[in-house]
Amino acid sequence: MKLDYSKDKMIIDFIKDHQEYFYRIAFRYVKNQDQALDIVQEAIVKALQKRYTLRNIEFLKTWFYRILVNECFTTMKKSKKLLFLGSYQDFENSLQTRDQYHEEDDLYQAMDLLDPKLKMIVILRFFEDMKLEEIAKITKTNVSTVKSRLYKALKLLKVNMEDLYEI
């Protein structure tokens, strides 16, 4: 393995310059500050460990965002398997806090109802203002798949938002 200090420096600079964006994506996905920070940290560690797999520095953004998105999916899978081990009162309090948060922001509540793959496309497209081609590279799908998932997500969001207002 040949060391390329200029490429390493570019990766490190990219990470430093965009860490707030990484956190924002992770937080929008998991809605938990600690989990979002853990996701970003894991993504950075994996990127630095696997930096030699980045053959063309022009694809740095796509390469890193793919790592970040995969880490979000991994965390979501793990969190579905976790059991709450606190007291019943702690559990009720956490549910009330979560409900209050969702009442304040109907859009995020509607997004939480989306399939994780659909949710990620909405986050990347509308919150991170990425082009469909970029999203396709990050999610390792073709542009038509991204488009169809985006339209499906928007349709479901509309239905979810309507359902929230009927309650």
C-alpha cells in the first residue's frame, strides 16, 4: 500500500470542513444527539481506516457520504434490536418527551414513518440539497431508482401528513 499524504490531507480537510453536515444528516435520521455523534465518529473512523480504497479523490464526497449513510442504516438496525433496560417511569418519560418533540414538528414525525431507504433519499435531496445523480452514487442505485423512491417518499409523506392532521 502506497502512502499518499496529499490524498490523506484532502480527506482530513474534507472531514473537518463538513463535520456539521455529517452530524445534521445523522441526527435527522436517528433523532438522537448521542447516536448521531456516534454515527459520525464511526463513519470518520471507517473512512480513515479505508482511505486507501478511495482511488479517485474527485469522488471523495460521494465515497464519504456512502460510508455515513451505511453507518446510519447499521445503527438503525442495531437500535431495533435493543431492549429498554430502565425503569417503567423512565420509559414513560422518554415516550412523553418523544411525543412532545413530534407534536412540535409534524414533518419529522411523518418522515419517521417512512422506510429508512426512502427517508435517506428525502434527507439527502431536500435537507442536504444533493442532486439525484449524487444520491444515486451514494446509495449505489441508478438515478431512475432514486427518482422512483423520491416520488414514493413524497407521496407517502403527503399521506402521513394528512393522517397527522386528521388526528
